[in-house]
Amino acid sequence: MRAVSQSTVGAPSVLHTVDLPRPVPLPSEVLVRVHAAAVNPVDAMVRSGAFPLLGEPPFVLGWDVSGVVEEVVPGVTRFAVGDEVYGMPFFPRPGNGYAEYVAVPSRQLARKPANLDHVRAAALPLAGLTAWQALVDTAQVGPGQRVLVHAAGGGVGHLAVQIAKARGAYVVATASGGKAEFVRGLGADEVVDHRSTDFTEVLSDLDVVLDGVGGPVGPRSIGVLRPGGLLVTLVARTDTALRDATTAAGRRFAGVTVEPDRVGLEALTALVEDGLLRPHVEHALPLEEAAKAHELIERGDTRGKIVLTL
């Protein structure tokens, strides 16, 4: 099968197309013929060596996949050959998504939303589950709450805005001016251009802040929360100084790491099929252009997601 691998860490140019043996599914797994695989910022961090999640190369990147079940191991009852499925296999262990076939535990997959093609379905699992697990499982966002989503035009952010709106929240978003109209179109009630406006000067009394940016954004977000409000960070999970500063200010702190979760995937599917959630794909490139996809994602100005097609 075709796959994209790397023999060393480094720039996007280390990614190259190779021929690898087709994986053989183990008990509880299905073999999926991949039609599309999304590219996420974590992929670029692993590829470069900045985040050595997978150890030493060679390895195949990619966790977001959408495709068709090719083979079912006897004993698996959730799917049949020919079913269209999507998911985020094995994260944070190797998911091997940049390949024509992946072997996946059946309970890490869900049926693909009927109203999404494979390209848009592949854009949903990692970013969508991150937003869902942060806003719903952790923050329990509900009607009338005031929620701030930082970096609302990006992969996680653009889905988080829609999920929070679907939960009945009043959504405030930070984004660059070029993404402001895009974010408003997702349903944000207010958009703050972080390049021209200091969000700490115009926002206050928020129930939840979702920070996927890191750096000074987390500490600066503490003051815009109401007493008892919740700061959810996706990037500073182990930052004890940030945790202590948040709790000392009378606010709550939570760090979220995304996990494979078919229940969460099925909840996302329901939102998509009800017309309340739609992943945006800015770039769809063939698998062989994975290096270009990594160059694009490292620029940091993509609206929504980047997806590889097979």
C-alpha cells in the first residue's frame, strides 16, 4: 500500500511516499480503506522532532481518517464490509493515518455522517473530539453560559464555536481580522481581533475560556473569567504555575488531552446530521503532497482544516 513516512525528523521535506505492507487487523479490529486523512498541528510537531511522541523514525503520521471497511475480523459486530466509517485511531500512539489502509479497533470508529463526504469527515475526529471533550465532558457547557474560544478560526476553534452554540452558549471568539467574518459565520456572537484589540480590556464575566494557543494567553485569560469560572487549556495541561495562579484567583483549571472516543464521535455525528456542525476544509491535497500540507499548517493561517486525499 502507499503511505507517507519519514526516516528522520526535520522539515516537511523529510516526508516521502513509500510502499508498506498492508496491515493485518487483530481481534476486535477492522481494516479500513482510507479515503481521506486530516493533517493536524500535532503531526507537524511530531514530524519536526519538537514533540517526540512516537519515538525515533521511521514512522507514519496521521490520526484522523475516513474511509470504508474492507475487512472485519470474526467477532466484531459493530461494522460490516462496505460500511463508511471515521475516527481517530490509537492517539497518542501511532495511528498510521497517512496510508491507504489502517487497522483500527472497531470501538474507536463511528459511522461517517451521512451528509459529509470523506474529506470533510476526516477533518472532524481529532479536532472535534478535542472540542467536545473540553466543552462538554469537562466544562459541561450549557444554555446561557458565556464561553470564550481562543483561535476560533483554526481546526479545534472553528468546531468549538459551533459546539458551544449548539449547547446554547453565548460564544465570544478571538481570531485575526482576516478570519473574523468566517468565525461570525460559524455562529460566534462576538469576535475580537486579537491583533488589534486586547481581549482582556473588552471581555469579562465569562463562564468558560477554551485556550488552544498557550504562551501568555492562558495566564491573561484568568482575569476575564467570573469567580468560579473555568479555564480549559489544551496546551498547558502540566503547567502547575498556571494551575496555581488560576485557583489562587478563585477560578477553576482543567487541562484536556484528546482521547479516542466513539461515544463522542457519535455525538459529533448527530450534530453534523442535524445541521449544527460542519467542519471547514481549507485545503485538500493528494497524499503525495503531504510535505506541502505540513508547510501550510505550519504557517498558522489556515481556516479550519487541511486534509490529504487517497
